[in-house]
Amino acid sequence: MPALAANVETLLMPGKVTQAHEKQEENCANCHDRSNVQTQTSLCLDCHKDIAADLRQQHDYHGRMTNAGVGECRACHTEHRGRKADIVQLSRVQFDHHLTDFALDGAHAALGCESCHKKGEAWRKAPVNCIGCHKADDVHRGQFTQSCGECHSAMTWTGGKFNHDKTDFKLTGAHSNVTCDACHIGGRYKQTPKTCVGCHATDDEHRGSRGEECGKCHLTKEWKTAKFDHLKETNYELLGVHDQINCVACHRSGNYKDKIPKDCNGCHRADDAHAARFGAKCGDCHDNDVWPLKTYDHDKRHKFPLVGAHAKIDCYACHTATVANQKLAKDCAGCHKSEDPHGGKLKGGCETCHGQQTWRSDIVFDHDLTDFPLLGLHRVVSCAQCHTTLAFNNAAATCVDCHTHDDVHKGGLGKKCESCHSPNGWPLWVFDHAQETHFALLGAHAKLQCAACHHEPPGTVKMSSQCGSCHRKDDRHLGEYGAQCNRCHSTDSWKGARIQ
């Protein structure tokens, strides 16, 4: 009966299985469970044990596919399509190699599949380490046990970088620029010497008489440059250029026991362009790297910043004697007293008006800080129109002092011109007669000239607001009707009186 059932199922199957599964075709139960279709994947894995291991360990292509949500084999592999059917259905163009244990980076991305995957062999059997493909390219002949990727990149096989600091011999100085073959002759990396004499015995000018510890005196930067703790041995530290010059540049006799000066002036007196004017402490301005002075912080050292024209003049323009015997002033008058056209009569420092770029230009003065702010047209006149001398302290402060000839009132209205006139123009004037005098100019009064009523300067004579004080001679009633003329007359005209 089982054999018969198998034959019946075989007759009913939708199509032949692929050639790889031909042996399993005789018994459908090898791949199908009629009672539970969900067990089909587990039946696949019973045969494909390597795939099952990938799924359990969640690595390689199928292990990562499970993480992506693909759990059933039949979701990708369809059977019963004939012996020659391709149930893998792998698209080489769309295949994401990052889902495998070997991402295609660098030069690998441009290779064809056949470069790593041998024909007729399972794709999963392709090597995943460098040596699996590049053993013939290994110029080190297997001497290095670490991964090739620690030195070489996937972009190109050449130009490898090796961190020599991980070894017992760090590459410093000139060693960092030599090629590997310079020390590892013939590509042999084992038993390479780690001492100076191991490689430089032929360079030893001392013929071994100073021992084998060359590093006590010599540097890896250059063999010819000897290292000597000058500060410890002589109490004089070699800084800047001093550390680069030859020993005999200072020890000229060749006898290092001869005493030589330790101050700048002791060796560089002939180089002192200041002729000792600034003393013997050269280090206050110059450094050990470059003798010509590039920058000097005059503000920080002397609390006097050199700005404007001061930044361009030579040091000797101010420092005319040695610093020990000359104390320079820090105010303008200290140096420019003879150039002061004001004769020292102005209060405050010169910088109140003058700039430091040039003495005669950039003159700025805030006249608003004085007792006479410049308003209106006063702002556009030249200083000399009001200040007749360079003392600038004797200018007039009232209108009549400068504008007496402009006073059409001939002094009849007093000296407080600003009560009526505007500094924006002499002809412009405004005077509120009603507010200022409590006597509104109405009717015919508004057309009169000021002098028609004001025969004397205001303040000298107090004028009455009664009509009779001006119009007594016009009173035809001879005072019989009293002084309240406005009861009958109007300010428009004396005539045409009407009893109010």
C-alpha cells in the first residue's frame, strides 16, 4: 500500500522536480507533509544541513535572509518545473553581496562572479579570507600570521601600511621613511636586528670604542647629528637656531673646556643694530629662532600701543638715548609739545580732537560737550569763523556777539535773539506773542512791525496792555469813557465802534 500511494502521488504531482532532487522524487514525504504544510521548510533543512547551520547561527546569506523576514524555503525556491529548471533563480545583477560574510568593497566590487566562485562548485564554498585567493601574491611567504587587511586595503594590493609601533621596534626619525627591504633584506622579517650596531656597524666612526649604545648620543633623525644634553651638562639650554648650528660655531677653539659667554651680548655684540641703546637683554625683543625682529607687543610691554603713524616710524624716532637713561612720556604733549599750535591752552589730551594716523587730518571734536552745542547752520561753518585764534577758548557764546550787524532791531528787542530766531536760518523766526507776553496780537496788531510798539528794548521798559498806553492820542473821547476801549472798539479797526 505505501508503494502504491507513492506511485499515485507521483502520478498526481504537478511536474518533475529538478535534477538535483531527482532521488527524493520517489517519495513525496521526503519534502512534503500532507498533514502539516508548515513543516515543509524543516524537511528541506533535514537535507540541507549547511543551510540549517547558517539559520541557527544567523550568519552567511541564508542566516541574514531570516533576519530580513524571509522564513520559508518555497518563498524563493519553487520546484516541479522540470529537470532542467533553475530553482535557485539567482539574479547576479540584483544580488546584494553584503548579505554574505564577504562584502564586496574596493577592487572586489568590479570583479566578475567567476573570479572567486569556481564553476560547478557551491557558491558558499568560495573563500572569505584574503589568503584563500591571494596566496600566490603573498610576497611575505606566510611570515605574517595576522590578517592581510591589517596592512593592505581592498582597493589595491600594493601600498600596504603596517603599524610598526605594535612591534618591539618603533620607527622614529629617518627610520620612518626607509623601505621595508632596507632592514628586512630579502623579505625576511624574522631575526631582524633591533640594535643600532646591528645595522649601522659600518657607520660607526668610533670603531666600537664608545660601546654599542649609540642612542646615548645619536638621534634616529640623522646619524651625523649627535645628541648632547647641553642644559644638564653646561647649564645652558640650546633653543631655536642654537640647537641647529654646529658645535664649533660657539666652541671655536675646538676645546670644549674653554669657557664661552652665556648671554646674547657675549656672542652677538657685533650684530646689535641698536648699538647697545636698548641694553644687553636681547631676549626681551628677539627670540632664538630668528634674529631680525618680526613683531613686538609694545602695548603689552609698555602700556603704549603703536597705532596709526606711530606703527610706521622707526624705534629711534622716540628712543633717542639708552633705555636706562631715558624715560619716555606716554602722552601726546610729551613728544609733540613743540608742534602744539594751541600753545598748551586747550584742556584735555590732544587725542580729544586729533587722530593718530596724521596730525592734521581726521580731526574730530564733539562741540556738543562744550557750553555751546552747534545747532543748525552753526554745524557747517568753519572753526575759524568763530574761533579767531588757535587757542579756541575765546570764542563768543551769545548771538549778538557774532550777529550784531544782522540785528535789524538795532538792539531794540534785547540780546536773546534765540527767543524768536532759529539757528537754521536768520530770517526764520517764530515768536508766540500771546504766550510770551500774555498779549495776543489780533486784528490790526498782527500786521504791525515790532518797533511800532517797542520803542525801547524789552526789559528796560515794562509796557502796559491797556489800549490807552499806545492809543491815548487817538482817543476822541478824551478819556470820558474810561480805559476799556475794547467795550466799543475792535482790534481790526479803530473806526466803526459798537457798544458790546
